[in-house]
Amino acid sequence: MPTQAYLLLSAALFCLGIFGALTRRNAIGVLVAIELMANAVNINLVAFSRVWGSLTGQVFTLFSLALTVSEVVIGLAIVILLYRAHQSVLTDSASEMKG
């Protein structure tokens, strides 16, 4: 499979992630969209790692996956706290928690 196919897939996933993050009102949907963007970046790293014949991109991808897992755990904890406070996971209710 040519590298352009991986890059087009990655660009499409990233664009879908941006669209989802900007249009969703549900906090869980926003987290999923951000996860989609992170996976698009990981596809780019692995594709360029394959092109250059180096394992550096794959190592960065492993570190990125570890960081993404911690991001999801913290994000879900915030969503649970948001639900406990407002009985809703809409991002509008999060803006009311400021002060």
C-alpha cells in the first residue's frame, strides 16, 4: 500500500476529529473526537517510520498511545464529575462550573 493512502486516511481521520470536536455538545463525543485526532497522528508517525526505514516513528507512537490512555482516564474522570454535578454531560453545563 503506498504511503499516500496512509496519509490520506490520516488526514481524513484528523478532519473528522476536528469536525467532531467542534460540533459535538456531548463531552464524551468530544473525547472520542480528540482520540480520533490522536490516532490520525499515530498513523502518520507509523507511515513516515515505514518510509524512512526507522523505528523512531513507531517508538513515538508507543509513547503517544501511553499519553493518550492517561488523557482518556483524566477526561472520563472529568466527565463523571460533570455528570455528578449537573446530571448531564453536555459541554454547556461545564461552562457553568467556572465560578
